Amino acid sequence: MRLKAAGEQHRPVEGADLGWWILLDYGDVIVHILQPDAREYYDLDNLYGECDELDWRSIELPEIPNPLFNQ
């Protein structure tokens, strides 16, 4: 939602037809949306378990202007 609000656009959505695994590719950021069964089947958390983790919650994000208040 913040990416969209910041004006970022993703490439065409992949996997929406089945809804099992949906991929949104923003170039530098790729968003994976998986159904619980798909998440368990592919086990991406274990596959990438040895990689460094990014604490994305601690990253300070720029303010996104709210167009409702800028009228």
C-alpha cells in the first residue's frame, strides 16, 4: 500500500489467475503473497534461512503526503 501511495508501480501481476502464489515485481522490491498451503509446500523461509535478515520494521520511511489533506 505504501509503494502504491508513493507512486511506485509494479510490473504485470503474476499468479493472480490461480491465487496460489501471487507475485508483485516493483524492480528493487518483489512482493510474494502465498496461500498457507503454498507457503508450506515451497518452504521459502527454510530455503533462505541462512541468508542475512533485514529488520524492515526498523527502517525509517519518508512521509507520504495524504492527498485528502492537501486540497
